Amino acid sequence: MKQSQKNTVKASVIVAIAVLCTTPVSAMHIAEGFLPPMWCAAWGVLFLPFLVWGIFSIKNKCAGNSKIKMLLAMSGAYCFVLSALKMPSFTGSSSHPTGVGLGTVLFGPAAMAVLGLIVLIFQALLLAHGGITTLGANAFSMAVAGPFVGWGVYWAAKKCKAPAWLSVFLAAFTADLFTYMVTATQLALAHHGAEVTFLQSWGKFMGIFAITQLPLAIAEGILTVLVYRMVSSLCAEELRILNPAR
């Protein structure tokens, strides 16, 4: 067995163990039925163009290279494992890492729209984590908003000649926090009225999220840096193909 194959097997075993050690709880992203049908449809429509963009992006990056496809699958598995580690936040939602930073740095934000959707579908069906009707809202926040803002921060950090580890940390940290800012916005838009304004509702949701999400975002940033360093050492050639200027 070649060294690259051995490394792939080791990575698969680590992911499998992490999945088996994940303890299911009743908390969710945005739970089934927690958003009105109008908002479910609206967020789904907003997410659709990014999904199409992501499909074309993945097709271009992975064309004819099985090793890059395996790296893409690993990024999806990383996202699945981290975003399945749930910490109950309040009724109808939860705090957890998002895991989108690694795939964003390696493949760009568009690819994460596809990976994030796949992750959310499997979590909704297998772990009761999130919902099918709220899939568009969850996908927009975790697979679009977080990755695109994280990528912007990563790009800006690189332009400022920040160390690679710091750029990756900031990308994962920012993508995590911005995901929850958008989630708070989605919930506030759906759950405000005459007695509670949008800003009051947003402040309430964001305040609850911040208690658990800030330390989780820091931990996710550190873990993503460690995993990125491992990937850089094991898959240097693939990373050069993905980004010749890296």
C-alpha cells in the first residue's frame, strides 16, 4: 500500500471514530416547523443560485483528479463531524461548530454550498439535527453566508501577508460566528411582531448564541489550523493544483 493510501485510510478511521463518538441530543440547527412556510421558501430560493454555482465549481476543480475528489470528501466529512457536535442553546436551535472553514480555504466558498447541503440533509435524516422544511435557511446560513464571509477574511489576511495559520484560523473563526449572526437574523425575521421589534428579537437570539458560540468558534479555529497543517503536509501536490499561487 502506498503512503498516500495509508494516509487516506488513517484519515478515514479518525473520521469514523469521531462520528461514532458523537452523542445525539434533541437540539437542532433550526428545527422542523420552527420557521413559517413563507420564510422556508424564501431562504430556499436564495440558496439555489449558490448551489448551482457550487456544482460547477466542484466540477471544474475535481475534473479528472481522484485525489482531489478524496480531499473534497474529507472536507465534507470534517464539516459533518464538527457540525454534529451540538450544544443546546434554546428551544428550536443549538450552538455547535460549523466545520465549513476547512473546505472554504481548500476549495473556495462556492463548493461549500454543495458540501454543506449534503451535510445538512444527512444530519436531518439520520440525526434529527435540523429539518427538511428549514433546509434552505440552514443551508444559507451555514453553507453560504459563513463560507463567503470566511473566505473574504481569509483573502484579506493573505493580502496583508499574515501567516498561513492565522489566515486559516480567522477564516474558520469568522465563518462560524457569521453563520450564527445570519441564523439569529433568520429567527428574528420570523419571530418578531408588534410587541417585540426585529432588533429586540435579533438581540435576544444573538445574545443567547454568543454565550456558547464564541468559545466554540475559537476552538474550531484552532482545530481547523491543525487539520489544515496535516492536509498541507500530506496533500501538498493537490493543494498546488487547487491553487497554484498558494
